[in-house]
Amino acid sequence: MDSRTVALIRTTFKAVAAEEGGPDKLARSFYAILFTEYPHVREMFPAALGAQRDRLVKALGYVIERLEEPDRLLPFLAQLGRDHRKYGVTAEHYAAVGNSLRLALAGYAGTELWTDEVERAWEEGITLIAGTMIAAADQESSPPVWTGTVVEYRQVLRNLVVVRLRLDQPMPYAAGQYMSVQIPSRPRMWRYLSAAVPPNPQGEIEFHIRGVTGGWVSPAVIGHTVVGDRWLLGSPLGGLGVLRNTRRKMLMVGCGTGIAPLRAQLLAMTQRRSNPRVHLFVGGHHPCDLYDLETLSALAVAHKWLTVTPVVENPENPWWYHDFGESAPELPGLQRRQVGQIGKVVAAAGDWTGHDVQIVGPPPMVQTTKFRLMAAGVPTRDIRHDPLF
């Protein structure tokens, strides 16, 4: 795809996104066209489309920003294509989505902006996206979905639980990856969760889930999950991970349940003969949000290549935490707890140039931490995080 084509696609999308309410209006128009012109696809989507609309625009923006980075974009699209097998999508569905997207963009952009050249550019872009996803799905031999049984449900905080499943068939994922999950009480509402443990012969996988106020899925997980529930899981996604035999030092920054994929990687690294030095900053709003410090303490004590620094924004626990007992005593192997915004604390803690950096957590925290590290001299190419949608 040449630079002119990329520029036309980006200009059109940015013009739409810049309008007040533009992204939401574009998404609403897209789904209205899709369900009107191709009514048979409606059953593939959840009844409530609010989260789906938001995810569509963010995913589209993520792809458009990387059209000139095929080494990063094409593997992402291939993963997405393998994951979309869980919906039962075919080439016909991709054509319907592509046509509906073009019609929505054309209708919103207007005749002045939507020229024949712009339409050809979008056709080329949509063909690249759909073709990559279809090819990856066609070449995949693994199951479109995995099924698993909940074997452990543990409430860690009032709004945070640990759920462990035993899969009927082991999933070949890499420590640090995430996957889409569907629970029994929320059919067709897939949500992305990161595995908190590396793959293992027992076929067990663990997720850390925090309830999102007003959310559809996470409150249902916390309030209704019981041992014996059957969950569905999509194909693994994401590119986080530590290469074997690398000598580059690592900086890991995790906030809240963002610790899960970093924890999985650290557990996997303990099975290797040698590892680079890793400095992990684990953050939360309150001390009780650092819910997995005992595991991290044990890892830091046993493995000298690991340094762990806890960070909290507020040194006091919330009023409701007394329901779960007092804070644990100071744990060995951990650095002194810091108080402050985690991105600011990390950026001021040392020189991180020459490090491979991973950041996991809520999108605002990831962006803020990334910008602070870039301002401190860390090259963008050395900073990794999963798509923020």
C-alpha cells in the first residue's frame, strides 16, 4: 500500500473522528447499514451494542495508524482473523462488513471529501484487512473456540476475583497473551482477559477480573460465577513476551489486574536457565489493590534477576476494605513502597533507555506512562503494550 493511499485513508478517518460525536455516529451508521442490508448477520452480535460500537472505532483507528508498519499490522490482523472464527464468520461476512463500512464513511464524509480516489483507497485498505484475516483463519488448524470448566473462584477484593478454569483441550498460548472469553450468563458478549499463568500440561488457565461499574460482563463474573460453570475462550492474541536468550534488561509496569500478563511471563521465566534483569513496578489506587504481592514477593526472593517496586496513589485503604481484614505485613524481597502516579514514579526512578518496556493496565495509565517514558528518552520502538480497546 503506497503512501498516497495511506494518507487518503487516514485523512478521511481523522476528518470523521474530529467531528463532535463523529466516532459514535460512524459506528451507529455502520451497524444500521450492516443490519439493514445483511439482516442475517444480526444474530452474531450481542443485543446491547454500546461496547461493540466503541471497540469497532478504536480497532479501526489502531489499524489505520499502522498501515505503514506491516511487520506489526499483519501479525495483529492474522491473530484477529483466527480469533474471529469463534463467530463463524466467512468471506461473505467480511464482504458485508467492508461494504457497510464504506457506505457509512461515504455517507458521513459527504461528496466533497469522499472522492473516487478516496473510495479506491478505502477499497484497497479494506481488501488488505479482510484478506489477511481470511487467509489466517483458513490456514489455522486449532479449534475456533476452547471450552473450560471453572474449578476455582476466589474473591480477593469486593470488586476483584480470581477465576481458574480447566480447559477440555490445552490451549497453545504464550505467557503474556490475552484471549476473548464468553461466560454462560452473557451469551455473545465476548470480553478480553489476560492469562495470569503460563500454559501448563494440566490445561489450567487463570484470570484476574475486576468489576467495571456499569459493565455488562465483569459484574456478572463477580456476582454469578460458580465452580462448574462452562466458559468459552477464543484464540490467543497479543504480542507481549520475553524472548529467550535476550540480554536486554526489562522494565515492566502493571496497574491493577494489568499485573496478570506480566505475572504469567515472570512465572514462565522461572523455568529458564538464565534471564535478563527485570524491574517490575506494580501499581494501584490503594494498598489493597496490590492484591498479588505475596506471589511477587516469593518470585523476587527466589530469583535475583527480579526487582519489584510497589506503587500506590493513596497510602490509605478505602473505607470498605476492613471487610477483608487488615493489610498483610511487609513482605520480603520487595522495594520500599512508593506513593504517587505510577507513570511519574517509574519515569523518575532511573534511566530506562536500553530497556525493553512493557506496560499493561487501563488505557489512560498506559498512555500516560508511555508518554512520560518517551519524554525521558526511551525510544517508542522499545515500548510495547497491547491495543487499547
